[in-house]
Amino acid sequence: MGATDMTTGHHGNGQPYTAFPGAVGLSDLRVYDWPTADGVCGGSPHMHLVCAETYVVTGGEGSVQTLTWSGYRETPLRPGSVVTFTPGTIHRLVNGDGGLRITVVMQNSGLPEAGDAVFTFPAGVLADPAAYAEAAAVSGAPDARRRRDLAIEGFLELRAAGEEALAGFHAAAARIVSPRLDTFEERWRAGAVAAAEATGAQLAALREGDTRHLRDAAVTTVPAAERLGMCGHLRAFQP
């Protein structure tokens, strides 16, 4: 948007820019091809507490294993597949042919990076904040693989158990993110809420014949930052 940063500039009507339309997050994911304890390759099972997520498959084949209050499910993934799930869906990506690649669209851009995700570690790790933080920390590929394997251990335990175990995981996840809720709300208000309010202001302006916000139209190229993500090698686009 010219010389103005997209996350801090303002439209002509005083409303702030958002990073992507609707304040979503966007990343390119190459799912891990590391083998796991149950004989398949893939990522770390985890759950988002307030963010919905969509997978748009761009290459390779595999599946996403999900666990919700309704039970266990496995959804095939192939080029062109679009799969979306809501908060509370425990999900695990399986890289079927070694080449699974996905464009990931996340609700509430910034919240996943702020901690809106909890790994399915075994119950003993979830109950100890220090142990959880240590298990979740990653400084390289060996750490990412260790973290993934520990999350799979807990995921398989949850999958074999009933609703009581799942309710326990939900409660543990809520405790883990509770110190971050103020930060979550700040990011939500600065992102998704601001984006919705900007649209409202533009609609109101158009009703009055005010088109000044259209003068701020611009095109930008968005850079990406690479890191070891929960499910694979991640290129997160960061305006």
C-alpha cells in the first residue's frame, strides 16, 4: 500500500488495513515425510481453540485424521481437495505419498502464532506447564520430530479412549492458553474485528456517495518466512 505498512496504515475513511482479506492467515505447507510410531508419515496432532482452518491441497496425496466430540474420522486429501474444520477439531496430517503440499488458510490471522494451538501430548505433560513448554519448544528438526512423536503418542491414547478423556484434553488445553487470552483478544480486535468494521464503514460511505476509500487501492507483494511448523515445513506469508 505504497510506503504504508499494511498492518498499520489506514483507509481514507480512517479504518486500518488488514494483512489479508478478512484478516486471515496464509501459509504454504510441505507436510513432514518422517515415519511415525503407527507406521505412517505426517505432522503433529493438535487443536485450535478459537480459530477455524482450511486446507487447499496443491500437490501430493494423503489424509487428515480428525478427532471431535462426534468421533474419529479420516478425510482423503488430493490435489484440488478443500477441507475445513472448526475450533475444537483435533487434526493430524498424514503424508501418503511423501509429496503432500497444502495452502493453509487460518481464521484470525496472528492467533495461531500467538499460541492458539495445543498439542495432544500425553495427559501428564499437559498437566505440567513447564513440561508442556519444554516439549513444545523447537530449535531444529530433531526437536520438531520429537515433539511430533510425543503428540502422536497422546493422540493415539485419546483416539482409543472415550468422551471423558476428550473432555479432559479440552480442559487441559483451556488451562494452557488461559494466560494468553488477553493477547488473543488484542489480536482479534486489531485484525478480524477491525476488518469487519472497515467494511461496515465503507458500506456506510458508499450509501452517502463517498468513494474516497477507493483512492487507497494498491497492489503489494507479500514476503514469506520459513520455519519448522507443527505439521511440516512452513512458509508463512507475513505482510
